Amino acid sequence: MAEIKPFRAFFYNQQEFKDPSLLFCPPYDVISPQQQEYYHKISPYNFIHILLRKDSPGENRYITSGRAFKDWIKKGVLIQEKSPAIYFHLQEYSIRGEKKIRLGFIALLRLSNKESSILGHENTHTKAKEDRGKLLSRTNANLSPIFVVFKDKRRVVQRVFDQSIIGSLPLIDVTDPEKTRHKIWSIEDPKIIEFVQSGIREENLFIADGHHRYEVSCAYRDKMRLKLKDKFSESASFNYTLSYFTPADQRGLSIMPIHRIVGLPKGVLLESFLSSIKENFDLEKVKERSRFFFLLEKGGSYGHIIGMYLDKGYFLLRLKNIKILDKEMPDKPKEYRLLDAAILNQLIFKRILGINPEDKEIIRYTANPKECIEEVDSKIDKVAFFLNPVKMEDIMAVALKDSKMPPKSTYFYPKVLSGLLVHKHDNI
């Protein structure tokens, strides 16, 4: 049973700033070193100074981030909502020239227990959890929400928006550098809050982004319970984490593919590599880049197809027979075996190249196809692989089988900005 509750959010006192758009940044795990530098420079009060502070000699960045967070609250840079609320969130954005709108809301989600229905689809890594855990311990706050998708069988999100929000002024209205407009409305009406709570109570919740943050929140809860022993309350704020919820079936939910760049191991010849691929794939060379990506997208609608760029050439790899997957991945459920990323990992990375798909030192990931092509062109023995987006129903199917998807299978777009709303744990 899924449980959510309202909270008193901290947010920027926008009246103190001429351009509030300079205050926000993306989630920490999608910020490149170049973006980190950019956000540090545009404002001394950009949220990056708390969320992903740069290392400085002689400074513990987690301690400094914690001090800055408390100082911003003390100075009134960040102010707190007077009453508990849930916060409806609308994003207006364009993707490939098409204008889209995504609706959702931000509330506190009760962390998992035996009766909860919170499902993840990604494996997590110790280093990332240690990083976020140190920051949480110093700020005692959820600085950005995890991203949760649910079916919304009762159309709660759309109904509340249509009946209670349209026409009212938002609490926050900013546009980010990618030209996505973010609007936030505060909902304090107990009847509306109960309607939302009841609508989500029987839903399965799927973590789309924020698996590391979710697990860190669970570890933080366990630490606080151990510290307080039997003196803690079940309603204590550390039993919850900040979460963004959005319906799975709306057109505004965009999932982007994440592509791969790898180096061919020494001794692997181009002709022998292509010959090995032909054992399980029909290989087609395409001359024009635009036609290559058109055929890749079109082919993904009715079969398993992977794009490849190698030695100035574009190739389409069509799987010959799905039965090979049963033999190659007998320990995985069917829902996992049929993922293009799983097929790439097993039949090409492991079987042909002999590399570990989990090794981030060997494989580089990016959602930018142009970046893949430029890197392959600039370096010897590099090859790029292009995937189609994973469908939301496939993500849910894998999660319901209690399985995890291959690393970097999904990129939900747009992201929810960090710094819009913050949840500070009570009495800590």
C-alpha cells in the first residue's frame, strides 16, 4: 500500500532575486563537469552550491554544503511554507519540435516496508550512495525529489488540475536553460489532499529516477530509528522521502534512449568484428545519417534493432531470431531478455567484445547522438551503439518481475529541477 503525505516545503524567496531562473539546477546525477562549472558561476545562490558543491583544498564539501543550507534558511534565502501541502507541478517543453505538457505533483512518500508497493528497475552503486548519504547527513534534508511513475487509474492528477488549479497563479514559475517551463502550485485543502492520497493508495509505484536517493533515504531512516530506539514516531519525517509523481500514460512523459560508446579491444579486426555480428544479426549499411536514424526508429516499432556507427559508417543490426535470447540469458525473465539494451550487452559486449557491460571505465553513456559520432570520429578503434527508447510498459513489466534493467537503460525527460522544493526533516 502506497502512502503519501503533505509537507511544509522550503523554497527560494524569489522576491529577493531579480532572475529566479538562475537559482535552480538539474538533478545531481545528470550534471556534467561543464554544467557544474556553469551553475557555480551564474549565481552564488544557485542550488548547485548545496547539491553538488565543487571540491576546494582544505574543505569538506559535505560540511560546507550543510552550513550553506542552514545559513540560507537563517538569512531568508530559503523560506518555508506555513502549512503542509502537496505541490502540483506542470512542465511545458518541446522535443523534436513538438510541444508537450507533463503534469505531476510533489509530496512525501513513505519509505518501503513489507506491505508497500514501491518498485525500482535499476541497480545502484555504493560510491554514489555514499556521496548522497554524506550530503543527507549534513543537510538533514531531501534536496531533490525521486521521480515516481504510476498508472493513475482514477485520473487523480488531471482531475485535480482541471478542477482546482487551472486559472490560479503558481507559487513558482521559472524557465530553465533547456527552455522547459516549470510551474508549481501549493495545495493545502484537506479534501483535495485526501483525494490524492486515496487515489494513489492502491497503486504500484515505479521509481523512474532516483534509485540511489531512495536507498539513501531508507538507510537514513534506519540510522535514525537505531539512534532513537523506541522513542521515534511512525509519523516522523525521516520515514518519508521527497518524491515527484506523474501518471504513466500521458503524452507528456518522454523517455529518451541512452547510447553507448566503447573501444574495440586490441586485436579485434573490423572485418572479423562485423562477421561475428552477422551470426545473430542482419547487418545493413546506411549511407545517410538522417535516413539511418529514421530507419532505426521505424525498425524499433516492430522488432529488435540496434544502430551502430563505426569507421565512418552507419549500420543497422536486426536480431535474426529471439530464441537465441532464451539460450543466452536463461536466468533472466522474458521481459528482461527482450530489452534492446540487454540484447546489446549479451550478444555484442559480452559474447563478441568480451567486455563487462557494468564497467563504466570501458563504456561511456550519453543521450546525445551527435556526441557519439564526434567521439568515434576523433578516436581510433571507437564504436558507438544507438538504442531506441524503452517503453514505459516494458519498464513496469521488468520491475513487476522483481528484476533490474541493464545500466543506463532510460533517460526520463524533462528532469524535475533541484531547488524548486526541499524537504527538511523535522527536529533534526
